[in-house]
Amino acid sequence: MVFWILIGFLSFLFLLDGTVLQPFLPQAWGSDFVFIPQLMVSGIILLSLHRGRRVGLLYGFFFGLLYDLSYGSTIGVYAFSTAVIGYIAGQISRQFVSGPIMALLTTGMGQAIHLLMVYSWYRLFELTQVGAHDAFMYRMFPSVLFNTVIAFPIYHGIQWIFRRYSPRFGSLFGKR
């Protein structure tokens, strides 16, 4: 049952990324700063910390492919990068003592690596003309900060799901 609830929760985050949040972001008001909401990626990172690298890889690939089919200009960029980030986050959970601070630090680092990977792929295939300085200062840095702050409620949501629907499994981060 927890599988379907997680699918629903990550799908809800996916829908928030592309619909509800868009009018509230600074770029909708004409700002030079661009926030790229990636709530679904934050959810996958936090899920990987909880369930491990294989689950993060599978969820990351599935939802990354869904993102590619819905919003992407090429198929596979988000599928690959989100799967890699899910795997890396799951591997980090095995190496360090987990807790809320570690989860948020991992989310911030994962978001930065994910955005850098996507930007690199788009630059490689000449799908974007944004320079590296502008990409880092006006897009990646604000997006990482935004997504890391928004990851805190997502962290509590995933923790609640596992406490409520899978109490026997235990938690890798926070209290059991």
C-alpha cells in the first residue's frame, strides 16, 4: 500500500511543479532570477535516503521519464539525471548518519548536481544558449535554495507516510 501512496505523493509534487507554483515564481513577474521548482526531485532524494539506492533509481527514472515526456525538449535527460541523483542519495544514506539536517544537505547537493547535469546535457546538445555564469547565478543557485527550503515539508510528508503506512520498516533518518 505504501508503494501507491508514494506514487500518489510524488505525482502530486510533479503536478505542483508545473501548475500551481508557476504563477508565484519570480520569473512570472519579470525578474531576472529564475526559480526552477523541482519538488518531485526533492521527494525522490528524500525517498532514496529512506528506502535506498535501488528504489531511488527506479522512482527517479520513472518520474524523470514522465517529466521528459511532459515538459522536456528531449527524452532521457531528466530520466537519466533524476535516476542518477536518486541512486547517489541512496548511497549517501548508507555512508553517513542520517537525520533532518543531513537530509536537507543531501537534498541541496542533489538539487545542485541535478541542475548541473541537466544544464550540461542541454549545453552539449545546444538546446540552450544561456551562458554558464548566467545559469549558475540567475537559475541554479536560486533554484537550489528554493528547492531546499521547500524540501522541509516534503521531508515531513515522506516521514509521515512511512510512519503511518509502513511502521514496521523503520526510518533511516529521524526517529523510528
